[in-house]
Amino acid sequence: MKTKYQWTEVWLLASIAMAQNCDDADSTSTYKETIKLPPELSKFKNIYHIISAGDYIDRSTFSIDELISGTKKLQDGGFIKIENDRFKPSKKTDDYFDNELGKRKHVSIRTALAIFKKMLDVESN
């Protein structure tokens, strides 16, 4: 049975792609002070960067349930992986995104979200 992905997973996947290599702990101090994560999420080095990227993209914050269920669904679908205690896009995701990019070097956030939405086969609202 095919997993049904929602807009939240599109937004989460884009946030993971944006935050996959972030190391500046001070850049997310606001989130660390206001959002207390359970141990299953706080162990990831880039989790607060993912929250920050999501806030930048959609001007709202992921709920704890969205983070837990969304990362599980994306992992189960092979769209993200865990590497060095970080969430990162999988090769499957990188290859799909690169194919959709074509010869373009950069795209807007809106275009990137459209690519992830198409990849996850999310229906339009």
C-alpha cells in the first residue's frame, strides 16, 4: 500500500534539505530556549536547524507530533536518512531533485517545494 504524504511532509523534507549540514549552534538558540524536544528528536544535531528552516519556509513551527511522524514517514519511504546524527535527504531524494532541476543551478523555495510535492505525490488542495 502506498503511503499518503501530506503538505507537512513536503515542508519537512524541504527543511531537512536546507538544514542538512548546519553546524552553527548559536543560530538556533531561540528555538532551543522555547521548544523542548523529546529524546528521540533532541539527539539529532540539526533538528533545531530543521525547525528554523521550516519556520522560514512556512512562517509556522512544526509540532512535536509532526516532526516525529513526518520524519518516520519520510524515512520509511526512503526519502531521508540518518547520517552522523543528522537527518539528510537520501540519494533517492537527491537524484530526483537533481533530475527535476535539470540545467538550473538554483531554484526558488517555491519551486523546490513544488519538486518535493511532486516527488511525494501530494495532491493539490
